[in-house]
Amino acid sequence: MKLRLIFFAFFFVYRRSTVIGQTVDSKENEGAPTAAPVIPGTPEGQLSLVDRLETMEKAFRAIVSALSNQSNDLFAPIKEILVQDPSVRSFLSSTSILLNATAIPVSGTDEYVTIESSKQATKETIQQGEHMVDNLKGVVKCSLAHLVDINSIDDLNSSLNGTSLTAFFTSNESLEINWPTPSDECLKFSTGVWIRVYQSGDEHKWPAETLLAVPQKCMKKSSETSYSIVLSPPSLSATKKEDPCDFYLARNLIQCRSYVVEVIPNYQSLRGKTLRIETVIPPKISADGSMKSLLTAVASGDLLKLNWEDNSGCKPQMTSLNLKIFQDGFVDSLRQNVSTIKIPRSCLRQHANDDNLFTMVLPANQQTCPIDWKPLDKCRKYRLEMSSQYTDTWNGPSTSLEILAKGHEVANNSLDSNDIWRCPRKHFYCEYNGCWPSDYSYVCDGQNHCRNGRDEQYCDPVCKVGFKCGRQCIPNELVCNGKFDCLDGSDEDYTCSYGNMCQQFTNSSGNFSSLIIPKPANEISSDRMSDIVRKTAVLISVEPNHQIWLTFEKCVTFENKHFVKIYDGPYSTSPLLLSRSGSLIPFSVRSSSSELYVEFPSYYDPTYGITAVYSTINATSEPFIPGCGGYIKGEGVISTPTYSANPDITDCFWFLETKNSEDTIVLSNSDFLSYQRMKSISATARTSEYDHYGRWQQPSPVSTVPPPAESPSLIIYDGWSTEGLVLYDGEAKDQRRAVTYSVSNKMMVHLTSPEIREQPPFSWTVSRISTPQCNHTFDGSNGIIKSPNYPLVYSHLSDCRWNIDVKPGLKIRLLFAFFETQDQADFLYVYDGPTVYSKLLFEKSGSVTTPFEITSTSNQVLLRFITDANTALPGFLVVYSTV
């Protein structure tokens, strides 16, 4: 601060002295009119110039004197320059700046004015003085522009040209430094730079002579706006030829340590603004990635165990570990609270067989490692991000890991005794007296009636603070601690989080069920059966930009006591999609993101519990509406939603797949099949209007009401994309059918709402066909193909295929001698090629007049015959030959 005040005083005097026509001391001329301008070359101009130069010299000498009297080590480098720099010494030792001059006393004062002896000498002296003043002005202004607010033509800050000081360690252990050029105004006064490199924290240990002076001629211009220089390692100084522009580091820089690099502009021995940057000397990186630090973690109960393997090569310099914990895996700190923990190295346990491996268990001993730790929520996902810290300013690269914090996962509810379940609720088992109510007068009466005096523990009749159970009062911290402290066991129940059993699934599809917990050894009171239960949680996390469909194959819980809950997100704080208890299987649910969180009970009795399956689809922006669409794996029923109850329902998608990838999906229109059966029965009845005696009789009435015409529009795709093969289009009149079969093991059904929304629900039955043995191959030039059991009726639910492969260049002719199948249900397909994805030549069901022919365009043909579970007929007979 003192130095800045001195500089400010200097500039104040300097500014006053450089104004042409400035009057003398303002105190002597207060209120006087402004003097006329002084013209250079006149006696008045000579006197003004000399006066200004003398004022400048006096101010400069005053600054030097003030600096010389400073004892603070901070001014040591500046004082050293004043002593060693020849230009400064020359300036200080000069007694006059004018040549061939004589001193003339000033009348009435003790001062003298120096006047040149000739007019020519006077002019040269004035020019020399002006040049010296301009030079001094520029040098001082460029060196101090960042300290004093002066009206610089080209401000020094603008000279950075948008760049900054950079320094990096090269592969040959050299240090390359780049810094911005000075402004155009200051560039003409620049004589080079000083460069200083020292280890972080040691700036006061290095003397001034360690400054490296780099002249202007050695500064390489790396671009239009920056200079650069390379400081080679000391080992090269002995091998290279001497070059005045070769510069070397004073000592080798140590990897993994932090160094400060300073660049100080040199304006004719005056220092400019110091540019400073801190850089870390990196370790030698291995190309195989083996130097990446590794993190493993396990969270169980209230504990978090961390294993950290520091492979950076900087392990000796590591001072601590920085751990960030992101709740639910969200890295966005604005959405979730982020816990940041700094673990000192002294708290880490180093493995004896691996110097790079460190272990830490949180919570730690608060006396030796006072780390603020909050236990993680059970069955919740977290993202851990950890990095090693080596200096105050340098952290190593971070490594992240996702974990699921698990509960204690106690296997049964008889944590310390099976006797709890012998007695009804709010009762306890006393070894000598059987079952007693927990509020029985013998409890807490001052006498021991049960073994170990259990009936005389936690006796507080007032119980202002605590958990009341009968006549006992236990401390709140003992509730849900994994141990029965109340005699009747009411302090441990289904809601206790310590017993949560947790699972996480990351595959694109999967299934899970309630676990079977061990049954208590002793007898169980009837009203205690529902208490022997454990809450189980499953987190499904799939790839981003996907959504999850989940459906239940089994769902049986104690009604209104244990609920199955599904949350649309990574934890139970996410929006609730479903809450259900009892034995009714709930509807399918779909997530809005790539995560679903499911809570459900697990019992010792296998008749209770749940079984669920899930799969993923590409994300859609359409909101999930319960009952609109779903997911079926295996067998089930598709139903239309209640359109009249929800006007927002327009498009519903059902996703179907088989459990076995080789199976075929059968989608049957239940209403249409019923209509077909009734029509067939009606036709049979009309042909039997006479009894066996030949007498006419009234036929029984048979309902043949066709399905409503205004049914929902239905499009069926093979696979789970609208880009897939269209198996059925309800808008096409020529495609009306009762049954549709998949080509692959997946099918998607697209329902759109009818114009008349007041309609009864429609349904379709989903089943499967599994007949892998019904595959045949023919390679002869001719042959016979017939449906299974022909001429008897074919079997139900069959998918049979015949491949015909003849010599290249030939074609295949199919001659149909007989054809009769269930109309709109049992189909024969003929493909012009070897697979079901080849061009379709023929598709038919029902009765067809024979004979007729079909000819292929290639030497390969595939016949596929599929039947449902209803009416069976003789089928077909085909003779093939080559043409």
C-alpha cells in the first residue's frame, strides 16, 4: 500500500509537470486567471521544460529512496534491480540532463536555472530532454498501468488479446510457457521478460537471483498475440551447444507436484504486471489405461465400505480423498442434495500387499477421524464420485460408481426369539405362565415372573418420551433396531427399513418374485401369520431413452395390510403409479423414464407374494393411462379401455412376447370366435330339422348375432415397432379374421378409439404355439406335402413348416388337390423363398375349390400352416414338382 501511494504521488507530480502552459503552484495563484500557453523554444519554454525534467528526476529519486529504506523482503527484488541495473545507476548518478549549459541563479531564490550557451545546443538539449521524458513516461506507464488509473492510449489490460498465461510439461520433460504479447504502445519499451518457476508454497524460500532473464530477441512469437519459450531439463545443458537463447530449468521438476510459473514483463528494468499460473507435473501415463484409479463400494445397513486403488503414480503425494454422493444417481446438484466428504489420508487403511489400495469404512471413529457422516437410505441408488487430492489446488481425475444401498437383510422376523409368534398380537410368551397380555398387571409390578426378568424391563408408567407397548416404555432409538425390545414385539414390524431386502436389475428385460423367508420353528398364532413378512424392494434401471413396461403374473398379499407399490422413478419419493393389495392382479404399468421402483412383501408361505416381469421399449412422450395398453409375457388377455370414462384415450399399445424365443404368439378375437362357433352350430341345427323317424321338428333357437360393427380400430405388427411387418389391419375389409399369428416371438397391438365411445369392452386372448418338432425339408424334384393327420383332422395349436429347396435355376409348382381349414382362424402361408420374411405368394383359410396351382419365381419355397385351439378340419394336400 505504501508503494502504491508513492507511485501515485509520483504520477500526480508527473501529470502536473507535463501539462504545457500549467501555472505555478496553485496555492500562490488561487483565483488568478490562467496563464498564456508557453511556446517551446522561447526562454519561458526552456525554463518550463527544465522545471518539468527536474521535477521528474526529483520524483524518481524520491521513489528510489523510499524503496531503499524498505526492510520488507517483498521489496528485495526491486532493490536488487536498482543496485545492479546500469541504466538505473546511470540515471541516479547523473547530475544534469542538459549538455553545454551554465547555471544562472534565480533572482530572489537560492535555486539556479541551467541555460544553454548557444541556440543550437539549446534546441538539441530540449529534444534530448523530451525524448528522455517520453521514454520514462512510457516505461513507467507500462510497468505500473495495472496499479494506477491513467489514461493509457492502449490500455495494458487490452493487450492480453483474449489470451492468458499457459504452462505445460512436455513429453521430453521440458516446460513450455506461453504468454500474451504487450500492447503496441508498450511493445516498443519491452526489453524481455523475467521467468520464475517454484514449487507451490515455496515462493518465500526462493531468492531473487533465481529469476531467469529472457531478452526480447529470444522470445519466440508463437502467434500474432502471444510469445512462447521452452525451458529444457537441466540434463540437456551439458550436451547442447551454447546458445544465448537456450534456457534451462534450474532443477528437474518432480511429477505429481504443483509448481507456480510467473512471467514478469521487463520494461527497461522496470517490472510490469506479473502473470502467474499454477501447473501440476503429471505422472507418466501408461497407454493401456492401467493408471486409472479404481473404486469399489458396498453400502449395507448404516455402513459404507470404500475401496480406492490409486494408480496415478502420485500415491506418495496423496493427502486426502474427496467423495461426492449423489442421491438417486442424479449428478445435477440442483435436483438433489449432494453430500461432499473429505477423508484425510490418516483415516485410510492401506493394504499390506498393495501399496496403492486404500480402505475406508463410514462412519469412522469420531475421535480419530471426525468425519460428518449421514447413513444412506436403504434400497436407494447413489452415485459415488471419488478423487485423490495431492495438493491444495490439484485433484486427480475422478472415478464414479453407482451402488444400491442395501438393508441389513435379516432373513426372518424372529430376530432373537421364536416365542413372539406363539401368542396373539399385543401378547407375549412367559416361559412359566404361557401367553399374557402386554398390559397385564404382572408386567412391571416389581417382581420377576418370566425368565431373565423380561417382564420388569423398560418400566416407565408415564412414558412421556418413548414408544409405549403395553406397560412398557422403550426408548425411541430402540424402535426398528432389528431386535425385539417390547415383550409383544410391536417395536419391529413391516415398516422398519432395516429389514428391507433389495435387488437391482439393469437388463433390458427380466423377472422377479417375492422371496421365501424362513418359517419360525415354533407354532404360529393365526393372527400373527401376516406379521411374519419382510418388505422387499426392486430397482429397475435400464438404458437412457427407454421406458419400462411391468406386469404381474401373480399378486397375492394380505388385503389392506401389505401393499404392492410401484413408483415412477428411482426411489419411493418418486410419483406413485400403483398401490394394490389383495389377490386381484393389477394392470400393467409403464414408466415415464428409464427407472422403476417396486416395493412388495415377502412371506414364508409361498402361496402369498408376487411374480412380475418387465421389458423395455423406446421412450415415448405419451403419458401413461392405466388400462390403456400393457405388456404380456406368455399368456393373457387384451381388453379395450373404457373409452367413455376417459376422453383423453386415443391410442393404446400392447406389447406381447413369448417366454421361449422359438414360440409363436396367437392372438384370438374372443367375440368373433364365439360368433363363428354359434354360426356353425346354427348351420348344423338347420340340417337336422327332421328326427330319426323322418318327422319335422322345430330347431332350437341359436344366437348368431355378429360382433358390433363399431369396434376399435386394430393394427397388429410383428415385433415392437410400427416399422415392422403388418400382420393385420382392421381397416382393410379383406383382412377381417378371428386369429392372428406372429412371425417372431414378439407382437405389438395398436388400438385406436372408435367414433362411438359408448361401447362394451372388447377382448383378445393371447396364447402361444410351441411345436418345434413340426419342421420338414424337401430337396427332391417332386413330392407330396399334407397337413398333419391328413385326411383326418389336424391338431390344435400347431405351427408346421415345410421347406422345399431344389436345384438353382429351377422353379417350384404347387398343385393343391384338397384344401379345407377353419375359416379366418387356421391359415396356410406360401412364401417365395426360404423364410417367413420372403415374398408372400399365398395366404388362405376356409374351404377352397380344388385343384389350383401356385408357381414360385425361385428354387426355394416355404409353406407354413398355423392352427388355433378351436375347430379342426382335414386340412390340405399338395403335390409339388419342378419346372
